[in-house]
Amino acid sequence: MRGLHYGWVIMVVSMLTVLGALGFARFGYTMILPDMQAALGFVTLFFGLGQAAGPAVTGGLADATASFAPAFLLAAGVAFLGGIGSLLLRPPNYETGFVTE
């Protein structure tokens, strides 16, 4: 009888580590900072929209142009706009819970 291959052990331990880290890091801090729960839901909505529409848009661009270059350029442009948008954010005022002017 053959033993368990170490590749499977490494894969399972890695998967459990990643899932545990995601659970604690992504959703655990909302218990500490309850005000972040609504923001996490709002951001997750846009993550989901991008993950749902991204493959269809990329596939359509790749079929129309017979190249993935326009799809990569679109992804880079969206990432660039997201970076510019994050630079425009203002820090919140923790006393009132609102964004400072």
C-alpha cells in the first residue's frame, strides 16, 4: 500500500492556511470595528460585479480583436483609475464617523 503523497499534504495545508487567513483578515476585523461592516458590503458588491462582468468583457474583446492585448490594456486602465480614485479619498473623522472636509 502506498502512502499519502506529500504534494497533497502541502496543497491541503496551504488551502486551509489561505482560507483561515481570509476569514480572520477579511471578515474578523468587522467584529472589532462594526462601522466597517457596511463599507465591506459596499466594496464587496463592486468586487462581485467586476468578477462577474470581467470574463465576459475580456472574452468579447479577445474574440473581437483576436488578441488579449486590448483586454490587458482595459484591465490596466481600470486599475489605474482605481489607484487615482484611492488617492482622492479623504480620511474619516473617528469622532463623528463622517469624512472630514
